Amino acid sequence: MRQEKVFAMEFARLYPLYLKKVEAKGRSKEELDQVIGWLTGYRDEGLRRQIEAGSSLETFFAQAPRFNPNAALIKGVVCGIRVEEVEHPLMQKIRYLDKLVDELAKGKALEKILRK
């Protein structure tokens, strides 16, 4: 998929897929929201507003209250691509989020996912 299409994708379309993925592995919506909040600074209300507004991924990340500086500690492969080697800043943020959701779904401890 071309980057422009990915950037234009609505976060509201991805969120239920993330939720389904983590719940299928016994994790909770609260844990998913905590992981998203750690990365982006969004809390419950802000996250809900982004979903209701139908914000694109580009807007979702551009309007994030803050982007966690420890995101650079996220390493690994998502869809065959090393997240730490992604050159486009927005695509890297999207891949960081994908990697965190994968780690949550795989049962990794929240403390480790949140790089504490």
C-alpha cells in the first residue's frame, strides 16, 4: 500500500482491529488505551474524540499531545520491516504503534511494552 493511502487511513478504522487483536489474546481495552497513551499522550477523552472525528493517521499523530521520546527504544520487525529503520517519520510512528500492539497481543508485560 502506498504511504499516502496509509497516512489517510482513519484511525477509527484501525482501532477496532487493534482491540480485536489484543482481546483475542486475553488483553483488555484499558491496556490497549494505556499503550496508545504512552506512545501519543492521548488519554481517554482525547482518544475518543480522535475516533469520533474520523481522524486520519496523519492527523492522529500530528495532534497527539506528545510523542513519547522513549519510542526510539522500540525495536523489532512489523510486517517484515524493522521499525527502527523506517525512514519516513510518520510511517515510523505508525509502525511503532503496530509494534506495541503486537507486543501487547503476544502477552508481553506492560512494564516492558512501556519501556520502563
